[in-house]
Amino acid sequence: MNGQAVAYTLVAAGANLLGAAAVASRSRWTATALEKLIALSAGFMVSVALLDLVPEAITQHGPSAGILILGGFLLVHLTQHTLTPHFHFGEEVHKVTKTVSRSALVGLLLHTFVDGVAIASGFAVGTSLGVLVFVAILLHKLPEGLAISSLFLAAGSTRARALAAGASLGLATVIGGLMTETVGTIGTYGLAVAAGVTLYVGASNLVPEFQAKRDWKLQASFFGGCVLYFVARNLIGMAL
């Protein structure tokens, strides 16, 4: 994996650990701040998925891209909402079982592995796409770390184990990035699968966290995420 992709993947992984540490160290994000971050991330992720990742996947694979994108979409639903009985982004405030926390970790490990694949695949296409994918992923990494760490605490685990769960998500991201270059199949199909995963996380995981709330600031944050994507895309295009 090239040096740029390694650096960006490590930063994304660090955000998982930071989110977990925010819970394990007893510090708290306010619910309002976290919801706005989730809404902003949703807008950015949906935008980068539909306007960059999906078109690039079609360019690479033609008509078969749809199957790969759908596969990535369904894979996240299977691991996070079919096999896992309880999961949502953000901090867990209800008591859950250890089975719930562990199954959520398994689902998120697969998801964060694909995060690394997405970043590396984006940089394989070009620096501009790599940076855009990185930003999209980075924005939801903190809520991801918060979610898994608080799930472990809600299940009665120690703070050390809660922090370790967040760290494992970061490690999975790095491994995903490294394997994209070393395993031919992942390198070939990774970007198309990542397109489906990114679309699912943005539209099906993040949007439902705020869409029913009648708070114009949250809705503005979502549209702001879409605007931020266009601003970032143009600025990165001008800089490269």
C-alpha cells in the first residue's frame, strides 16, 4: 500500500480508538453534538458513494458492478442488523448482554475492514478519490468507537476491554488497507464492494439516527454534509 494510503488509514483507525477512549475515560460527547456529527457524516457518505464510488465501480466492472455494490450493501445489513440483535451509532445508554456486545463487535470488525479497503482502493484510483473516501470514513469513525465501547460497558465489561474493542476496529481498518494491495481479489473488487458498504452506512445506518427528529439543525447538518462533499471535491481537485 502506498505511503499516502497507509497514513490516511492509520488516522482513520486512530479515530476509532479516540471514540472508544471518550467513553472509557468517562468523558462524554453531548447527544446534540454527536447527532450533528452523525447527520453531517451521513450527507458526506451518501454523496461520495453515489457520485464517486458507484460511478468508478461501474467504470471498472461495467454491468457486473451492480452485483458487487449490492453485495457490499447486503453484507453490512447481514452483519449489523440481521446477525446482530442490537446496534446503533452513538453511545449506548441501556443495559445489554455480552452476546449483544460481542456480536456487534464482529459486525463492526467486518465493516471497519471494508473501511480500510475503501481508503486503499480510493488511493489506487487517485489521490483525490482517496482523500474524499478518507474524509467520509473519518467522519463516522468517532461515533463507531463510541458505539462499540459503550456497548461493552453496558454489557458489564471493564473499561480496558471497552477500549480494546475500539482499538480492534482501528486494527481491522489497517488490515483491510494492507490486504487490498496484497490480496488480488480484494484489490480488484474492493472499491465496488466498498461503494455498497459506504452507501449502506450513510443511508441506512446514519440517516435513521436523526431523520425522525424535528430539529432543523440536524437536517441542516445532513445537507451541510452534502455541501461539504462538493466543497472538498473542488478544493482537492484544484490542489492536485
